[in-house]
Amino acid sequence: MATLAIRNAWRLRSIFPTRHSRLITTDALSQKFQIYTSKTANPYLNLSIEHHLLEKSNPDSTILFLYTNDPCVVIGRNQNPWTEVNLPQLAKTRIKFGKLKHHLVRRRSGGGTVVHDNGNANWSVICPKDVFDRDKHALMVVEALKNMGIKGVKVNERHDIVQDVQDAEGLELTPSTFKISGSAYKLTGKRALHHGTLLLNSNLNDISGLLRSPAAPYIAAQGVESVRSPVCNVGVEKNTDFYDAVIDQFKTMYPDGRPAEVIEVEKQEALEHDNIWKGLQELLSPKWLWESTPKFRLSSHPTPEDPRPRPDSPTDFQLALTARHSEILNIQLYSPDLRPPVQTASLNFFLKQKIHQLPKYCELRDWEVYLNFRVDNGKTLSLRNATLRDMCQWLMGDDMLATGPLRGITQSLKTTLKELRHCREGGKPLTIERLEHVHFSNRYTL
């Protein structure tokens, strides 16, 4: 009953009006060639529909799936959100569309981080693993673009779709090359998934800022790092025009037994599938988004293991911490002014804590408060320890206003800042009850 109520709530928040749709039936999934388009723009749901098609379709079938997502940043299966995404910027620029906001999503395939919005179309091909080729269906998309009159498009050596663009005057003898589509892959026992983006008319200004993490210079991370490339739009106004061109090319590529019609998948219908609902719950869970993060180490200063120069290292202390699956495994803080009992009591609190749960916002915003709370068997202390305060302000930014290395997915809210300033400047002890009131009164959910 509870699950049904939740599903109904999702239905009521649908962006698109209800339309008749063919079902993703067992019969449809058994066909040798299948074409689907999604009528929802929810990125979690679209990825769950895609995963359902991968898992439940005829292992000998070839499937085309086309969809557009609401604004979101999508990281790869084995990536670190703190190094790949400017999380404070993501919070500031989250875009409302209906009742949805700018999302952070971890997909099931590998590859790098990409930014989606309503000017970006997504294409996906699922086929038997033994005939999978990284270029085959990227070339299919290239041919579709050429049929639309788009010039200079090709597949490069990294299997990405790029476009050679002359300058406005046509004076450059050698055109500049821009990435217009990135690809990612997932292989199972018998199946292969190849999906990619296509920049049609996207907001390119958002892409650069969202993909420049302030934490990256301080973190040595395992997992996959994104490869940065200059990007451009191909200048197609309607995503549906791109859909039609790709569908035509798919039918040309597979003329024998090709599907007679395109199945449009509605949000309501998709949620009726238990497997899609299960996949949706997984993608929305903090365990999947944050705790899938591979091991990483943050250090405020260069170390023998990570000798890179740091852009803004503190002068009066050195900090290092190691985390795996978002869990803090160890943390060290050195300063000649720090009293050892305070250091031990404060820092031990962080061991085994989840970074994304500090403090209930998926962000390390109030380290200063938490450090002082846990000293002397949990008794509240005033914020007098200069080293701890300086450490936290470095992590979170000067006076928690600028960007620090471990800012999380929400920006510091004005009411929280006023509360902390009042307590700090007035010398009034900051109690857990007061802090919890600030947190919960300003928390938002996806």
C-alpha cells in the first residue's frame, strides 16, 4: 500500500500531460528490433527504463531508446562526485522545471561526467554483446546528423562524436574540432549498452562551471577521471527532429525485421514495472549516489604520494583525511597550537562517519561546530580554538561564504549563516538543538 501511494505521488508530479502509450510488454521486448522514446524527462526514471530494457529484452534483440532529461549532472559508475562536480555551483544553479530541480545522478555505466539539459538529447542502443562495436552506432548517429544537413561531424579515435567547425569568416584553413557527443558503455553476460549525449541547443555556459570542482586540486582519487574537451552545439532546435533522423537511420541500418512502430513510454506506465521501480529507488538512494565513490585522500598540502601544488594551502595547520565509499577511514590534523586532547577528541568523532551525512545535508558545512561539540565527552564548548576554526573555514571557505574543498550539494543558506554568526559574535553557546533546528528548517529534498 505504501509503495502504491509513493508511485501515485510520482504520477501527480509528471511534467507532461497524460497521453496514450504502448506498453513495454513481454511481446514487445521479445522482438528482434525495437524502438522506444521516453515521454518523461526525469533522469533517474529514464536511466531505470534503459536498464530495464537491457535486463529484460530478448538477448538477440537490438534496441534504440531516445530520451531527454531535465537539467542534471550525470557522473560515471566509478567516479568521485567531489572531484568531478562543482557541488556548490550545482546547488546555486539548480534549475526548476515543473517541480523538479537540477539533479546529481550516478549512472550504471562507466565513462566520464556530463551535463544534461533540455537542449541535449540522449540516444541509447542495446545489442547482443558478440556483435558490439564502439563505433558502429556512433556512426549511425553521425549519418543521421548528416541527413539533417549538419556538416563536419565524425567519430574520433576516442569513439566520441565531434564536429569540425570553421570560424565565422571561413578564414581558418584548419577547422577547430569540438565534441558534440560523449559515449559510455555497459557490458553484461550477453548484452551490450552503448549510450551517448548529443548537444543540440544546450546551455554551454553551465557545462564549464559545473564541471570544475574546487576540491579536485586537494584530492587524490581512485576511479575514472573525466577527459575535458571543448564542446559546441550542432544547432538543432527541436529534439524530436533529431529523434526522427536517428530512428530513420536505425531502420536503414536494420532493414530486416525492423519494427513497424515506435513505442512511446509514459512515466505512469513505466512505474508499473517492478523492475523499473526497483531501479529508480536504487538510483535515488544516497548509498548509490555517494557510497559508490571509490577510495580517495584529501590533503591540504603536497605529500610524497600527491606532490601536486595546492592553490590555497593553510599556513598554520596541515590536514589529511582518507575516505572510501564516503566513509572517513582516518583523519590527521597537525598544528603547533593545537592541544592534543582537543585534537584527539574532536577528530575521533569523524572516524566511520559518512561524508554525505555531515550534517544531514550531504555536505561538510559545519565542521567547526561538530569539532567543538565532541570535545570533553560531548559537552558544548564555545568556538574559541583558533586552529580548529581555521581548519574548518579553510575546508568550507572563508567565513563559510567562499567555496572550500569539501563543500557539498547545497549552498550555505543565509539563515544558517546568520545563526552561526550570532552565536560566534555574541559568545552564546551553540547547542545541538539550535543547530538541528537550523538544519531541518532549511533542508530540501530532491
